[in-house]
Amino acid sequence: MRHIILIILIILFYYLVKSFFSPPKASQKKGYGGTEIDDEMVKDPNCGVYIPKKEALEKKIKGQKYYFCSKECIEKFKQGN
């Protein structure tokens, strides 16, 4: 009986240590080749620069959603259209 209790305690200790040292699971998407993606990249339609979507300025123009790197690019894009 002691052996069974000892085995159970060893197994519990193993899983406790394993969960303590394993890296936390992130809620990130898997990209091409299994690499993790932090954020989607979007292209500024005015200057052509790619920026992370979460950092981009979102603007709806004529019912279409655009992403810009700066307020200046928004104004230049509006003038061109």
C-alpha cells in the first residue's frame, strides 16, 4: 500500500514541476511553417509601408476600411481620392 501512495505522490510531484517550468501557452495564431504570429501586418495604401494592425490607424473611407501608419498619410490619401 505504501508503494502505491509513493508512486501517486511521485506522479503528482512530476506534473507539478513540469507545469511550473513549462512556458505559458499563448493565444497566438500559428502561421506558415508553424511559427507564431503576434499580429497581422497591413499595408498603408498611401505610402506602402507595412505596419502591425494593432498599431495602425483605422479609417473608413467611402465604405471601405483602410489602415494607415500616420494621420498625415490619411490626409494625403483623402486628397488623392
